[in-house]
Amino acid sequence: MKLGELSVNRIGFGAMRVIDNGSIWGEPSDRAKALKVLRRALELGVNFFDTAESYGPHTSEILIAEALHPYPKGFVIGTKCGIARPRASRWDADGRPEKLKQDLEGSLKRLRLERIDLYQLHTVDPKVPLEVSLGTLADLQREGKIRHVGVSNVSVKQLEQARKIVPIVSVQNRYNLGDRNSEDVLQACEKLGIAFLPWYPLGDGAVLRIQKLKDLAKKLRATPAQVGIAWLLAKSPVMLPIPGTSSIAHLEENVAAEKLKLGDDDFRSL
């Protein structure tokens, strides 16, 4: 599928969970294992990794570069800006131009890149007009430091506003089988041909406890996670799931979901 003119496979990798603690703070419990997970994702054909400056903070980006740089041809990294983490329990919106510029320069350095392929505003800061935050990213794009711009955690109205400021190639909102509150945003992305990246594609595990999903997984001889991801893939041609994990076994299971095709009746049953 497409991110702007870039082609990526239908399942990406969300690199938040390589930091295997609930607060996504500091270092992973086993750094060598985290690096193996990242390398294994690439071996399995995953060519789009999603991360953010705020994961760690900084740790996820550092690990990606340590594991995979120099990056192979066709490999795409998306990262995000505009979240302040003064301590482990805080995820504060900060869309000020100076913060976004600082975030970008830091991400370029940590990821060992001269240009970020996909740079997403992590959330809309209610204290900063959207045209100011995205106007800053548009300026950085013109400087050649960003290839494509995306937005995250937005409404349809905010997406429409964003598109008037800078071309938008992706939206990253919470969406999964059990949480479809962004259905209207997904539909807008379909009409516009914009990639939709569902975060928490398995609902932090909650989706796996849905009885209909478990029953269908048993029928198809698949795992509940695979059916949950396959449902997302069948839901929309612009859907780009980014399941994350700190486990190689779970990673392999998730990536294999791309081969699982749901019949019309099975899809409708969910």
C-alpha cells in the first residue's frame, strides 16, 4: 500500500512495545532481545516501522538505528513529534514550533537520517493552533528534513483543517475490532486515499478476549491476534496495522496474519 509515493507492506511494526514496561519509559528489560525483535521484523518482510520521539523518551528510535542502520532500500520509518514526557506517567501535548523543531532534530540524529520519510504530529495541542503546529512541519518539509507529513489522534474536522495547511498522507488513530470510535475518520481516509494506521490494533489485548473473535479463530485454526489483524486488513484498503510486541513469537504470529483471508460471512460475523 501507499504512504504518499512510498510503497510499504500491509502490516507494519509498532516499535513502542520494544520498551517492555507499562509506562514506555527508559530502557527495555533485555536490550539484546529488543534488538533481535527489530531485526526479526525486517527479516519477516516488514518494511514500515512506526515509532515516536516520546517512546522512552528517545529509546525506541535509538534501538531502531542500533539494530537496522544502515537501512535497506525501501525501508520506511515513521516517527512522531509533539508530546512532552516530564516523567513516566505524563504524556503532555506540546505543539509549539520550538518543541517540534527540537523533536525533529533529535529524531534525525537518533535515527541517523537526513530526512524523515513520515513525520506525524502525535496529537493536537489545544493550547497551540493547528495551523501553527502543522505550519512548522510544512516549513521543515520545505527545508528537506521531512518527506511526508501525517497526523495522529484527530477528528474528521481536524483532518480537513490539516489538509489545508500541508499535504497529509497518513492518519494514526486508535482503532480495533472492539473500538471503532474513529470509523468516520477511517471513512474520510478511504475517500481521500490516505493511509490509516490503527494504534492499539489489538486493544492492548482486550480484543483477544472477544468471544466471537475467539470462536472464529478456533474455526480458522488461527490465533485470536491473527484474526483481529486480518479483520483490520479486510476492513479497508487504506488500513495499515502496526502491531507491536517485545516477543519474537508474537511478532511472527502477527506478521503471519497477512496470509489469513476472512470470508465475507466470517468478516460480517465480527
